[in-house]
Amino acid sequence: MLKNIAYLKSGNEKQRKVYNMIDQLLIMKDLQSYSPTLCGTIPLGIDTASSDLDIIMEVHHPQSFAETVYDCYGSYSGFRIKKKTIRGKPVVKANFTYGEFEFELFGQAQAVTDQYAYLHMVIEKYLLDENPLWKNKIIALKEKGLKTEQAFCDMLGLTGDPYEALIDYGRGRQII
């Protein structure tokens, strides 16, 4: 997907709303030094009513990032921030609600184009472009409670950890 979210302006109704919310919050401007990139189901048009907005970033100074995020978005409903480790890498995750959307800001010391959320989105976009009829099937699986990666793995017949299996699939087919 494009790192510039302008494509959302000509997307479906939800994508246009998302563009306006992100624009109103100035996320892409306020956090531009972290290369903010919208990932997940909404850019792909396979979102459900409970889908949130995942914005991933390259963060090398977690404390400074946490302070910036708090200063910018700490007053919004449900704001919470936590530091944790995922796949051996420290991450900072902030969540809050603005308008009708829940936002998740995710930062780790890795280029956004190398982060799993971005790689999954690239693989999923490829699969949807190759198999347009999958879109409604993926949405139906998600509405039954499956996570996006698991839904794609089910469609592909992949087993094991869905986050790793999808990456392995994409690398094996030189999608990523």
C-alpha cells in the first residue's frame, strides 16, 4: 500500500471517514519523523465494524516517542500506552478513541516496510488482487472472530502461527 494516505480520499465511505479523522488529528504531520504508515484491514477494504486504525512507526527512542504521543493524544477517550516486547523487540503501543474509530499507534526500532503489519498488508493485498472473490470470504471469517492473518491462512491452507506462516508464504513466493 502507499505510505501516503491520499488514496483513502477516493476509497469507500469508511476509508474517506478514516482519511478525515487522521487528517483532523494531524497524526501524519505530528508524527512524521517516525514515518507513520496506516496498515491493516481498512486500507484493504476488508474491515469489519470492530476494526481499528493501525498506524505503525519507526521508533528508536521509545521514551521520547511515548512522551510525544501522550502530548498529542493523551487527552482522547480511552488513551493508554504501554511498552512491551514482541518477537524480541521493544515496542510502544498507544490506543485511544477519536470519533467513531479506535486508533492504535505502534512503534518499534525497525523500518515500517520491514514490520510485520506492513508485510502482512502487502501479502494480503497481493492475495486479494490475485483472488478478488476472497474479499467477502475473508470478511465473513473475520466476522466469525478470526484475526485477519488467520483468515488468510485458512484460505491458503497454512497451519501454525498465522503471523509467521503468512510471512513465510510471502517470502517463499517472493511477494515480499
